[in-house]
Amino acid sequence: MMRSRVLLCATVLCVLLILPCSVLAAPVGSVTAITGLVEIVGEFHGEKDVRLGDKIYRGDFLHTTKFSRLQITFIDGSIIRMASDSRLRVTEYLVDTSCRRGKLDLLSGKIKSAIAALSPGDTFDVRTPSAGFGVRGTSFYAYFSDGISGGATEEGTVHVYALNYPDRAAIMGAGMAATIASVDDVPVIRAATDREMQMHMEDTSIPGGDDTPDVREEAERQIEATETQAEIYLQLAGDLDAENAGTRCAAYNEAIVRLENRRSGLDTDIAEAEAEEEMSRGCFPAEAELLLEDGTPRRLADVRPGDMVLTYDIGYEKVEARPVVEVYTFEANHLFVLNDTFATTGTERLLTRKGWKRVRDLKPGDMVLSGGGMTEIKSVERRPVNIPVYNIHVDDTHTFYVLSKDGESYLVHNSCGGGGNK
């Protein structure tokens, strides 16, 4: 992560030196959706993590980290969505009364572009290290991954060309896909498969909110995507009658090897996520206290099946007592601590203004329901531990109240109950 930021800084400094200040002065868009961790480097930001609502300027470099995604809405209404593991530079974006010009450099990864209709004389271009995509108002995907450039069009038309031969552009119409194996290659245009378009859509979709992505689910989905992409490259590599067949075949075969290596990395991600999940299911340390039926506190370690605890029925909007069905215990290697007073392994959910949210997904500024009303989250800290932790299964409502160190009660949903030692 640090190395990627250093590389971003080095590159952005070179570009900023040649761009006049007047060109960079006004924002050209803003962040309108985000999930996971996204980094930005630019003159007006320095180096920082992206937050919802951040302004985007010409010259900005953006990097979506693993399993993260970003949406930018530009001042002309055009929308760009970045898939995970993507690097994008907003090289130029000009909108005035006389013309519109946009140029994005996709250094790696994938984007979806929904470009507002252009007038005669307006231009919008996406460039990768080996190809260019000239747009005249359309919705399309572009990617540069495993040494191959490519794209697919949902609506409209896109002019696709290898960087060294812009005069040999091919038309990628609606429902069509393109691949470019090198800066000297001729674009291969073909009908996009339904599976291929579904892959592109899922790669660039943003589920909603700014939650931390589910690593296991995302890794499993990306494994399917690598298999789809490998099948496409395998088919293209077998076209021995195509122009530049030998060079192109070698490029596609090398890309397939890289995809296989990425698949191995995703398998590792899944294994690590499963191990983390196993260490996160206990939820609360032994000294954490919950509220019994009469409002008195009891340590979770001392709670037994049959104990009556206070719960909240969301449907009927009332506090009532419910019996504890089971008590579970696990070993945990970490805790998430909110406001330095409330500790959990992170998969328990608290009720926010936007619904239930995992503790590990909370951020400073979020508001959660407590006995005193809505409490602001001011800090979230992950701390390493090696302790037994506890969770309970509450009949019907699956909610209960847990006390923080300062005596505040938080409504908790025991979504991570089950398993463990009874």
C-alpha cells in the first residue's frame, strides 16, 4: 500500500509541474459513491483517503485498492465508475460555453464511462498504456489488465485504436467488445457475450453506502471474473488467421498466466477471510455487560440460557424482555473499539440512521442508536488481543442492549451468533 502511494506521488508531481495553475483551479467533479478504501493524490488534496463528497480536480490521481470502488460525477453530468485495483488520472476536463474536452488516463484496472451527449467539436477520450477509446456520447467499459487493453459498449459507439496507430481505429458499437494486445496491435472487434457484459457490470457496480466490502464474497466473484476473462483470451489466442497472430497469441497466453496467478491470490484472500471470520464471531469480551429484564447489568460471561434480557422489537417499536436461547464463546485475535469505551470483534451490528451496520464498517461521524438517543462515533480503533469472547442468541428479536465503559447502552443485533462452544 505504501509503495503504491509513493509511486502515485512521484508520478503526480511530474504532471503537476507542467500544468498551469489556472487549469487546475476549479473542481471538475465530485465523489458520489464509494466503497472500501480509495486513495487520491493531487495539488488540492495532497495525499489522502477519499471520502464521499470530495471534489475532483484536473490532474488528480485516483487508486481504488483491493475490493474497493469509486464513482465520480463530473460537472457536465458524465459519470465514471472505477473497479477495484484501478488507477486513473483525470488528465483534462474542460466544460465551457464553446466546447467540452475530457481526457482520462486509465493506468490499470477498469472503468465504466457514462458520457453525456457531446456536441460537434466536443471530445472525450480514455487512454490506457496501449490503446485509446474515442467517445461521442455513450456508455462503455474500458480496461487495462494483465498487459491487455479492452472494452465493451452498452450504448452508442466508441472509436478504438492502438496507441501507435490512431489512424487505424475500429468502431466498437453497442453490444460489441474489443481487445488490443499491444501498442502496435489492430483492435479485435467481436460481439460481447452476456457473461462478459455481466462481468463488466459487476466489476464496476457499487452496492451502496461506504461499507467495507465483504472480502470473501468479492474474492469469490472476482474468481468467476478471472475465469470469464481467461476464456476470452484463450479463444482469441487460438485465432491463428488473425493479423499479428503470433505476437497476439503470445500476449494473450501471458495474460492467461497472470490471471492464473491472480486466481491463486484470490484463493488466499478467501482463506484469510474465513480465518478472520472465525476469529470474529464471538463478538464481546467477557467483561462486557448487557441489560437484564429489570434493567440491571450482567457480564456476558455470566449470562446463561433462560436469562431474560432487554431487547427492542423493531417491528412493534417497543422494548421488551426475551429469553437467551444459547450462549457462545470463541477465541478472538482483535477487537474494534468505539469512542474508546465500547469493544466488539466487529461483526455485530449497531442501528444507524441508514439501518443496521457492522461495527467494523462504522466511521467517525456516523450516528448510532443508544439509550441516550443517537450517539456520534468519534473514533474507531482496531486493537490486537488474544482473549475469549462471547455472544448470545436471543429469541425472536435477536437484539439486546450492551453497556459501554461509560455506562451508555447500545442496541446490538446478534448477527454473528451461532457456532463456537456452548
